[in-house]
Amino acid sequence: MNILLIGSGGREHAIAWKIKQSEKNVNLFVAPGNAGTAAIAKNIALNPADFQQIKAFVLQNEINHVVVGPEAPLVDGIHDFFLADESLKKIPVFGPDKSGARLEGSKDFAKEFMKKYSIPTARYFTVNSQNIAAGRDFINSLNPPYVLKADGLAAGKGVLIIKDKNEALSELDEMITGKFGKASEKVVIEEFLSGIELSVFAVTDGKTYKILPEAKDYKRIGEKDSGPNTGGMGAVSPVKFADKAFMDKIEQRVIIPTVKGLQTEGIKYKGVIFFGLINVEGNPFVIEYNARFGDPETEVVMPRLKTDLVEILDAVAREELEKINIEFIPGFATTVMAVSGGYPDAYKKGLEMTNLEKVNDSLLFHAGTKESGGKILTDGGRVIAVTSFGQTMNEALEKSMKNAEIITFEGKYFRRDIGFDLK
């Protein structure tokens, strides 16, 4: 079986690692990949945004299955491209079509969807250039802090949480007038919800769904969740407050109405739905949807997944997911992300990484790396995830911290308090 995995981050390395564990005979290509995927698969220099380039490779290499890691190709319609092409339409794509990807690609669409299907979420108001005055009125009606979200994809930078009302009003004007380009031509203003967050993943074949292990990620650059947002500084799984009673609430109030809502809308969703949730006094509310696996949550979810991932992919393609039994590995998995100094602002690339071979009792999932002349170099802000198992969360975290310390590159930084709010 020939599989093409699209993407280049830690999420894709974790997915590739799990695919390679399959008992099926898999020939795996990753486009464009990183230094980590190069060690277990064949990296291909393809642009994920160039669908014609991907088509040529898929046909030339008799690809049997395409797995899409990042959100942009899904929002741009890569699945639709395959379905519309006579030579590609029978090749399964794991990831929703453009209509389903709107759950992530448009915050306004997602909020309207949740409202329509009575899925718990924060109060909101959508603003564009025609109703800014009404948007200001909505901000004035809220208590601080104020949440402003660019409607479209903004490379993870389009969500602002602001304590000062005047600053929020000023940021609204800046967003509408182009701060995030086309992504903020519409802005969703939300009521702030206070609670603790978690991430839940459901795989669906368009007919039914299966729930994967839950996780909690840590987005802020600084310890105790301080400083600006990043792509994710670490994650833990399982999440101790997500007991059976709470997960049952999530399933009944969020997952089931989402899957049924997609069916009612005529959206044939094949892939994973990421539910970004917040626990407000024992009740789950949806903060956001993603149309793909989260990062760095994937780096703890994939290691805990006992079931063969390729079997799951095949079942989704055949619309036979109900036949698959999803099993988890017990215990805890934690990941700590080592990042470049200066991230999430300006940072250096091309820094040599050493001591990777000295890491023991942890998995390394490369995020922003490349191989050059036999050396591993940094190639992004989030560089490498160190994932470990333990009978307790603290045991797993101790291993991850110890090995994150061993890895060396100039300016390396990692948070030493991942899981601090779950202890």
C-alpha cells in the first residue's frame, strides 16, 4: 500500500510514526516532511498548496491513500480537487472537503453551525466593514477580557484576548481594515469563558464516529500560561478532569450533534474533527473546531493509540468505521516542545542540533527541522517535541523534561511547567 502524507510538522511526524507501525505493508511518502520523517519514510519536495503537482506525484507513484495533515490544503479544497478529477476520484483522501473544512476555515460559519444545532459555545457577534458600530456596541456589552477572532485562517495568530476595552475597540478596527489580511475581513467577537481547556478528537467516515484519546495542550510561550500564543508548547494525555461523566457530556452535547449536523447539512465529512473545548463549572463548551489533528496534541494522542492507524484510515475510506474497535494504551503520555530562542517572534533558522542520539526512554517528533550534509538543523520556531510515557503524568513529564534538556541547539527554550494546572 502506497500512502502520501501531506505536511511537515510534529503532527505529521507523529502520524507517520504511527502509520509505520502498521502490520500492513506500507510504503510511506511525506510531502514535504522534515528530518524526522526522512528517517522513517521518503520525503518528497512537493508544495502542499500545488494540487496539480500533488496529482502528478499521486498518479506516477500509484498512491492508494492521501492523508492531509495541515488545515490550509483542506480549506483550499484538496479533497474536492480529487473528487472532481476522473483520474483521482477513487483515491481516498483523509480530511474533509471544502464544505466540511469551513468548521475551521470560517469562525463565523462554525459559530452559526453551533447555534443552529444547539452546541454549547460562547455568545458572539460577527463584524464586517458594514456593521462595525454594532460590533463596538457588543464589546461594550461584555465584561473583560474580550475575545476577537479573525474569521479565516491566520497562521494561528488570529485570536486576540484583550483585557482593556479601549484596546479591544482599537484592535477591532485594525482587524477589519486588514491586520490579518483577508482572514479578518470578518471578525467574531466572543464572550470570554473562564475554565480549563482540553482537546478531543473524533474520527468520522460521514456516517458514524469514534473518539480518540483526549489531550490538553499549552499554547502560551511563558510558564503559568504567560506571554503570547504559540503553535503549542506541550501537551498531556489523558486529562484527569475528563472522567467518564464529563466525556459523556462531551459526546452527547457536542460530538453527536456535530456529526448529525454535518449530515443534515449534506456535508460528507471523512476525517478527524478536533473539538477545542473548555470546562466551565463541569460543563463542556466549544471554543473552536479544527478540521484536522491538533499539534502538539497529536504527539501524545498517536503514541496512546493502540489500534492500527492504517486500519482506521481504510475503514473511513470504506465508510465502515463502525466495525473498528478503538483501543488506547493505558498510562500517561506527555510532550514538551523545544523551540528556537525568540519564538513566536523573530528567531534564527539553520542552527545545528546535537545530542539527539543521547535521548533515552522518550520519542522525538521533529517539528521544524531539516537534514543537511549529515547534520540536523533547525528549520522553524517549534523545533522538536519530546514525548514520554509514564504510569503518572509526573513520571512522564520528568522523562520529557530530562531529554529536552539533553538536546542542544543555540537559543533552545522549553516550558518546564507543562501540566502545571492538572497536578
